[in-house]
Amino acid sequence: MISTFTGIEMGKKSLIAHQAAINVTGHNVSNAETEGYSRQMVTFQFFDPLYIPGLTRENTPGQIGQGVQVEKIMRARDMLLEDRILAEKNGLEYWKSMSGWVYQAELVHNEPSDNSIMSVLDKFWSSWQELANNPEEMGARESVREYGWALSRHLNHNFKSLKSIRNNIEKTVEARVVEINSLARQIAKLNARILRSESAGDNPNDLWDRRDLLIEKLAGYANIHIGRNDQDEFLVYIGGKHLVQGSHYEQLTLLKNPDNEGYSDILWETDGSRLDLRSGELKALLDARDIELKNQIDAVDTFAVNLMDMVNSVHREGFGLNLRTGLNFFKEKPATVNAVGDYDFNRDGFTDGTALFRITGSTVLKPNDVIGLNGTITLNKGITVAYGESDTLSEVLTRVNNSNADVKMYVNDDGHLVVKSDNPGMHITHLEDSGDLLAGYTGVLKASGAVGAFDFGQTGMATRVSGNYLVMPDLHPSSWIALDDHVANEVESIAASSGIDTDGDGIKDLSNGAGSGENALKIAGVRFQKAMIGKSETADEFYQALIAGTGLRGATAESENKNRSLVVENLENLRKSISGVNIDEELVNLVKFQHGYAAAARFISKVDEMLDLLINRML
Amino acid sequence: MMGDNLISINRKNSEKMLNAQNSIATGLKHRMPREGPVEVSHTIAYKRALFELGQYEKNIDDGLSRINMAEGALTSGTEILQRIRELGVQGANGIYTAGDRAKIATEIDELLRELVTIANTKFKGKALFGGTDTLEDPFRVKTAFSKAAGRDVIDTVEYYGDLGKQKREIAQGDTLAVNVPGNELFWAENSSLFSSVDARNYVVSADSKVLINGVPVVFKAGDNIEMIVNRINNAPVPVRASVNRMNGGIILETSSARDIWVQDVEGSSVMQDIGVVSGPNPPKNLSPTARFFGGTLFDMVIRLRDSLYMNDSEDTGSRALGGMDLAIENILKYRTDLGAKSSRLQIVKSRITQDKTSIEDILSKNEDVDITEAVTKLKMLEVAHRAALGVTARVIQPTLLDFLR
């Protein structure tokens, strides 16, 4: 027999259910613009009908339902889509960040414009030509000094700007690591709360949303991998190691690396192992800091040191108006402890090697002569270059320059062979020749074979060098390149005139006269000297290649960034169409639920009327 | 969601429009290397080429003005020489008396002073005919009292400049000397030098290098006098060497009118040993024991003047006037030479002007915005932007809220 008050009870359930639905609709509307919020939906379910199978079963036809109840409140979210967004997001953030840093480097070079290194360089070379035209004139000398000064200031400035970009990246890395640590902590805490409500059978929709939002942020920083399979433990990995495991989390830490100019490595706090990054903003930061910007600085340094050495080598040969000779035009600042290149490579306080940047052979050669010698040159990393009797010198040099060794060789305008370092370390590592090419023919080394080999790993190796040499310059030549004091203080010292050696000691000691601008002309010719810097032939080309390379990498980063943001935008639109709150839809629901609520209320008042009739009127 | 999409589309449109406006405003296609890495690197190369050509043009202009100046000086020099020659011809005429000749000689002495001034011509305050020794007058005059003239006359005119060439780069690696040193220009006779040192048993003790008229000649240890002569004759020097059969001394002779300059360098002493020079560095280092023949243009004028003072009309008519002819001939030779250089420079200059025009054209194509195209593009973007904004305004308006009470 059905209870008298079944109707009221049923009406109450309906009122409660619709009220809940209206509340959820209100929640949705309130959070329509909340970041990371997913639309929630109420699932109604009919209440189990009164029906107990058994002997006491009421013998009535059919079952009478017992009304409605709220089964669950679900959020509309597609987790597969979510994972795709995470995967795309870390690629996007990588290129977005990279594009920004390369952009800053491009701004430093300030090309194309009339106020860049290239334009100052043009004026610098021209000022030497002008000096060659008027070697006696102070005005022409002043102009050489001014442009020399401007050129070194430009290099100093570029170095400073590039270095400060690198420092900014370092600061960003520090900030990002702090953020990642905080995200890991928050996710772990959320995990604990989520687990508690899940085990109580609830759907912690808002907590899930919040966690998804944090994870999305994390995905922008690093290449994370999410483990959702274990109900009890939500996992977040970076590069195969877990950052978050349920309510447990790991932290990252920074360690300054002395081999990388004090820039930090990112390590796991627990075991000190290196964080394995594949993409995401953090990876972009490290790549920009340790590859892009480092290469930029290395290139500016290489340019500065080559320019300095080539101009100085010619300048020392010339004579000033005050008849001074043997002076440098740019200041030289050796890194070594003495003039023979002894250097402390492992920084233990004792010299342990010989650091030479450049060696110039003592003999005068013609590059296209057949050398008529047999032998093998051994360079760093065991790279060997063999030469035979019928080779010309220039053929051998081309082979050396293409051998990927860390030295480059060329014959300068005076016909001497120049061997110079072409690695960022700015010192020659190994030179050995089984034949007589390096020793007798070009006069670079004193003896051939292993006994005469030059190797940077021992002190005093400069005694094995036969020609003149330049010891390793101090770190970052572009940061300290400046005019030599003599030139800076007295323009008469600028060596425009050529001279001759009268007493046979190999040093020119008699000027060809104030009207001789021959040496200035030779310095102006340095710009065309095929000095093999990096993969370029001349200093100008080298700098031009640097600009073009920077531009190309900038263009790549920007187009990758654009493409990926398009993909992410589309995916996010897709997500919005699933999870986003549509006000119209919510309003329709509101009207629907409101009507349901009103109908339930009407039902209760009808049942009330029936009971009123039954109880009060039947007397 | 629709709103978000419209926002992002509008943002992209604005960005494109900003770019289009920027390129119209600056007139440049690319403002950053990333906007066209290859074009930007070409722009740099073209600009550099333009700058270089501009410098070569300046070098040529400098060279041309020097040459013009020198040509001007030589023109008036030639006129004076012609005048002196006419006076000489007049003086050789037998009808003149000794007094007449002395007057002519005095006029010649005045003209000679003028010639020396021309030889010391300055360009921008620097000696034009001193080789690369430009700070002081290349020709220095010594005067002495002449009884015949009854006053101080020019006794000697000596050259203190050097052989240096002032080179101008007129194309990459291509240089041209734009000066002629005074000891070639103002010379009249071939020079010759007879050493008085017997070198038949002389052997070069160590590898040595000497400069003969500025050209290096290298002797090897063990060379005898024959080898020395051979090496000099095989080198590209304007001097012929031979051995004097009379005394075994070396003889040096120039092949054209110019001075002999010998310099022992890099510690060599060969030329000193065989009695050619007494000191290492010219000028005035030729050995006093050697006999030297050959005269400058000034020597020729002085000889003519003195023969007039001495009233030796026969010498005036033959040897002295002959010397004048040599002097005029030599100057004319270098005038032709300078004229040829000048026209070569003009040709190179006009080629540079052409090159500059064509590079400027390429540069403009490479970096300048086609304004018509850019404006059309901007207009199209504007239309699209307007449409997007219009749609945004329309789409956002109606919601169900508008219809609910």
C-alpha cells in the first residue's frame, strides 16, 4: 500500500533536484569568463521505484515511481583533447620564447640601418684609404682614430647588449624554476584534496579544473607527461622523472656552472641529476642562453680578435709621422701569464699549457707554387691532412680549412703562412707535421715529426714555434677591444707609411717618408684579406653571415610560433566548444529548470489539497 | 567563443595593418633581418659595395687633382724651358757681345729660379714632386758668387726627395701611382756610375738584398762580380750593370734619363764593398771614389747659363743647347705619361659611376617598398578589418537575455 505522503515526498525530491540544477546553472553563468573553467552538467535520475520482490509484494499493477534525484554533477571536458593541447602547448611556448630572444639579438645588430657595425666598418676602411691619399694630414689621421674608436665602441656595445640579454635569460630561468616548483607543490596539494573527495564518491569538478589549469601552465614551461591511469596517484613527469606523484612532489634547483661563465644548470634537488628538457619555454631559455646568444657573442669575439690581429699585424710594420714603428693600432690584452703563452687551463693556480692564438710562418711563399714535399699534418682531435709532391700550397690549405679542425690557414698579403685558431677557445690545440711543410717550407714550426709538434697541453711549447705568434687574447675580446694608447694619445703614431729593413734584423727601421701612404693602403686592404674566419673568407663576409644567420633563425622561430599558435588556437576553440559556457544555453536550462521547479511546487500544493480534503472535509 | 575568435582575428588584422603602415612610412620592405634574411644580407652587401665604389671615386678624384696640378706645373715648366732654349739659341748667335751674353745669362738665371719653384710645387701644402718625402722642398738650391755675373747665382740644385710612389687604390687591389718623383721628372741625361774598386776577386759573403732605384735585387752567398752583374740585369730595374775592363770596377748605367739610387738593406754591405755607395741610405750616398755622370734639368740650364757667362758661343750652340733638348724631351715624356694616367682615371671613374647607378637600382629593388603595391595592400587590409569589426558588432548584440523579461 502506498503511503499517504508519498506525493509530498516525491515533490520534495523534485524541488531539491531542480534547485540543485538551477544552482549549477548559476555556477556556470557565474564562471562563464573564468580561466580554465569547464561547463558543469547535472544528471537527473529517477529514484528507485517502491518495489520489493517477495511475498509481501503489494498486489498492485505496475510500479509507482518515487520521483527524481540528482545522480551526479559532471564537467564537460574531453581529456584526449586536453592531452593534445598540452603536447602542442610546449612546442608553441618553445618557439614563442625563442622568437622573442632572437628578436632581441637582431635588435642589437641593428641591421639594416646606417648605424650598425657594418656601416661603421665601411667608414673605418674608407678612413684608411683617405689616410693613404693624405698620409701627412692630421685630419685624415683624426678620422682614422675616430672610426677606429667608433668601431671598438660598437663592438663593446654589442657585446654588452648580447651579454645582458644572456643575463636576462638567466633571470627568467631562475623565475621559471621557482614557478615550476610552486606549480608542483600546488598540484600535489590539489591531488590530496581531489583524492579525498573522489574516495568519498564525489566529482570534484572545480578542483579538477584548477589542476588542469596548473598542468597547462606547466606544459608551457617544460615537456611534461601526465599519468592518469592510476586512480589513486596522479603523476606528472618531466623527461622520465616524476615531478608530482599523488601528494608527493619533487623540486628543481639551480647550480651555477663555472664552465658556462657561471650560468646555471637546472638539476633535480633530490639526486642532483640534470633535468632532461626537450621543449617548452624552459628549453627555449636554455637554448637561447647557451646556444643562440653564446654563438652570437662568440661570433662578435671572433670578429673582434681577427680584426684586431690583422690590423695590428700590418700596423706594426708601418711608420707614423713621428717615425715610430712597431706599434699596435688596437690594444692587445693577452690572457696568458707571460709573453710565451704559458696558461693555466685547469685553473688550479699553476700554468699547465701553452695558449697561442696565431702563428705566422717566417718564410715568404707563393700560394700557387707546387710544394714538392710529402707528409701528413696532424691537427686537433687527430684530424690529419696528407699532402704530396704535386700539390700546391693553396690546395693543401683548402684541405686543412675544410677538415673541421679548429685551425684555419691562409697566406697573407706579405706571403707568410698564417695558422690561427678558429674555435671559441681562441687557442691552437695541436700542430704536427711528419714532413717539412710546416717546419722548413713555411717556417711555422722548428722541426717536423712528433718531437717538433706543438701541443697546448704543455708549457713552454712556444719554443717549438719558428715564426712570430700572438698569444691567446683575454676572454671576450669584443668587450675590451679599444685603441692602443699610443694611437689614442697621438695620431702621429698611426702608421700610414711603409718602410724598409736596413740592418737585416727582420724589423723595418727606415720610413719611406711622410708622403708614403702605402701601409695605410695595406690596412685598408685587410678587408679583402681572405683570412678564413669561420666559414667565410673575409671579416666583412663573416659579419654579414652572422646577420643573415640571425635573421634566418629569427624567421624560422617566428613562423614556427605563428603556425603552432594557429594549431593551439584551433584546439582551444574546440575545447571551448565542449567545455565553454554558452550563456544562451544556460538561460534555456534555467528556464527549463525553473519550470520544473514550479511544476513540482504545483504538484505539492495539489497533493496538499487532496490531503486537506481527506483530513479536514471528510468529517 | 565567437567573441574570442573575433578578438584574435581583429588582433591579427591590426598587426598586419601596422606592418603595412610601417613599411609605407619607412619606405623599406624589411626592418628586421627576420623579415627577409637573404634580402637583408644582400642589402648589406650592396650598401658595402656602394660605399667602396664611393671611396674609389674619392681616391680617383684625389689622384686626378694631383695629376692636374702636376700637368699644370709641367706646362709652365715646359714654357720656361722653351724660353730658356730660345735665349740659348739667341746667345749662340755670333753677333752678340760678351755683355749681351751675360745679360741673357742673367735672365736665364732668373728663369732657373722660377723652374726650381715649379719643381717644388705644393699640393695641399705638400711637395708634389718629392716622391714620398713630401714635408720639405725636394729641390734645394745653393748659390755662389759668380765673377762673370757680378752677383750671387745658383750654383747647384740638388734633389733631397726620394723615389717613393704615391699609390691610389682605384679598384679592389688595383693601385695606380699618381706622382712622378722629381729625380725622374726633372732629369735630363742618362746617369752612369763607374766604381773605382776592383771587384774581380770579390765574393758575396752572405745572402744580401739591395734596392736599386727602389727595386729589390737579391744576391746569394758566393756570388762573384759576374753573378752580381747578371742578377742586376735580370731584375726589373731601369739600370744596366757591367764590369769595367780597365779596372775591374762595376759600371751602372740607367736606360733613360733618371738618377741612380742604390741602397744596401737588411744588413747588406755588397754595394759598399764594391765601391758603389759609401753610406747605406740615399740621397747623396754614392761613393765619392766612384765617378758619376749624368745631369738634371737644372744642370743643363746651369751649363747653358755658364757657357753664356763664359762667352763660349760654340759650347752654347752645341753641348749646352743639346742638354736643353734632352731636358725638354724628358719633361714632355712625363707630360704624356701623366695625360695617359689622367685619361685612365677618367675612364675608371665613369665606369664606377655606371656601376654605382646599377647597384643603387638593384639595392632599391631589394629594399625599397613598391608604394602602389603597399598602399593597395593596406587598403585591402582596411576593408577586411572594417568587415570584421562590423561582423563583431552584429554578432555580439542579440542574446536570449534580450527576449527574457
